[in-house]
Amino acid sequence: MTDNPARLKLPAYAHALGIEVARIEDGVPVLTVEFGRIVEGRPQHYHGGATAGLLENAGYAALRARLIAEGREAQLKPVNITVQYLSAGKSQTSFAKGRITRLGRRNANIAVEAWQDDPYRPIATAIMNILMA
């Protein structure tokens, strides 16, 4: 990934699930995960926890990218994360991208969507409220 900001690193949890930065769109990382045994729940479908993990990591990546762009550093602490499962993730590559809806000095609100074939047909969404210490 050549467009990945130098300091934007995914946590060990993301690496354990096989999540990677696929590309950067308008300064926001798009994360991806290939379907495989590690993320499989029922046969040929993503486990809900793997989908939630993709959403969570995409939200944090979007926030980290914005903070890096603004020259800010912060320790991120989740206040609340709400996931909505819209349809089952099938046995193919999934993507996720976060959108910061509010960024203050001490907290941030992020909306995240995960999709497979069409970004306009998400398989899951999340709303994240993050404390920045």
C-alpha cells in the first residue's frame, strides 16, 4: 500500500484477522479482509465478530489518518460502538471505510460502513464514539 500514511499502522488484532489497508480515498483508509477460515462463522459466511472487527478497525483508521493529517496524537479509548448487521457477509472480500461525523478536542464520532460488491449496499454499519486522551 503506497498511499498509506507512514504512521498509520493497524493493531495486532487487525493483523490477526487478516485486515489490511487496501487504498486511501480522499485521505481516508479503506480496509479490506479476504474471506478465509479465520473470519468464517457459519459455512461460507463471515462471523459477526469478524465483521465488527473490520468495522471497528476502519473507524479507528479513519480517525488516526485525520489526526496524523492535523499533526495531532492521541490515545483512543472507545466510549460506545454500535454495530448494525444488514446482510450476511458471503465468502468473498469485504471492505470498510469510516467517516468522521464530528471531531472535537476530546472526542470523536465516526460512522463506518462495510460492503462486498457494491459500496452502496453495505453488509454492516457501525457508529463509534471515541474518547481521545
